[in-house]
Amino acid sequence: MNWISINERLPKEVGWVLVTREDGKVDLAHWFEEGWKRGHNANVVAWQPLPEPYKI
């Protein structure tokens, strides 16, 4: 998966995604229609969907 800049587009569906923050760290964030959960709004520069889980 490739990182998607928040300037390019935001997630279409509510749910968890991986994000890259301004400080370069990767984090897990929850996207809502009104923004990121837990104050990530100011920090997120890119995001990508979560990968499929490992199959046992």
C-alpha cells in the first residue's frame, strides 16, 4: 500500500487507518466524518488503509 497525502484525499469510510504524523512517526488513528479521533487533526500528513489480517 502507498501513503495517501491528506491534501490529496481523506478516507471515505469511518474506521481505523494507519497514519504518518508531522514528526515522522507512524500511528493508528480512527477517522470519523468530522475528523480524526484523539486530536490527530493537526498531526496527520498521510494515511493508508490497514492491511488484511494474517490468515491462520
